[in-house]
Amino acid sequence: MSTANRTDYLVIVLYALLMVRVGFYVLRFNRGAAEYFRGGSRIPWLVAGLSCFMSGFSAWTFTGAAGVAYRFAPNWYAGVEIHTRSEYPLFDLDNFEHRVFYAGPSLHYSQKNWWATLTWNYQVYGKGVDEPADGQTFAEETRQLFRLKVGFNF
């Protein structure tokens, strides 16, 4: 792995300056914290609710994933994935609640404008506070996890 060079640092500095410039530009249209958090009262309730939910979700849950896939036919991929999920309530990294590891197969199909992925993951390990010592935890988790993800390119 090579180290960062002058061009890398220049790109980072230019990006940071651009973000500061955008911040000052948007500041001209903001009339206070309430207006900022409400989006000027122009955001539909569903979008605001989903944004609020996901912001809180990511603040107290750490999720990591890795996988490998093989294309076995045009637009079709089969693979294996593993992911982990750790929970630290109250935004406190010293307040560990539980951690789980899932692993299992995945099937992916893609077209030019959309894609879909179906996964089945089994809880291979879990550890939690006040949980059984059998290597699995079910505090807000399941033994098996089925997911269907659909995306649209735009």
C-alpha cells in the first residue's frame, strides 16, 4: 500500500474548502436551528421521519459486512456474505449491549436500471449482556435473517 502524496492532500484540502464554502452559502437561507432541522418545513413527513429514524439508528448501531460473489450467468451472481452488528445504547461506547455475526449465501440479479439481492444469513455467533452462554444472542436479533434488497439506478 502506498502512502498519500501531495495530490492526495491537495484533493482533501480542496474538498474541505468546498464544503466550508457550501456551508456558508446555505447559511444565508437558514433562520435558526429549528428551521434547519425541519428543512424549512418543506420536507414531506415520511422523508423527515425516515431521516430521523436512520440518523438515530446509525448513531447507536455499528454494522460491518464483507462478501464475495461469482457471476454464473449474464446478470446473475451467487455469493457468500458475512456481517456483524454491534449495539451500544445511549451513544456510549462503554455501554455495550450485544454483538452478533451472521453468515450465509446471497443471490444477486442486475439490469441496467435496477437490481435485486436476496440473502439468507444464519447467526453463527452472538454475545450479549445477560445472555445465555451458548454462543448466540437474541436480544433484538434473530437466529436466521432473510433480506430482499431492491435498488434502482437513477
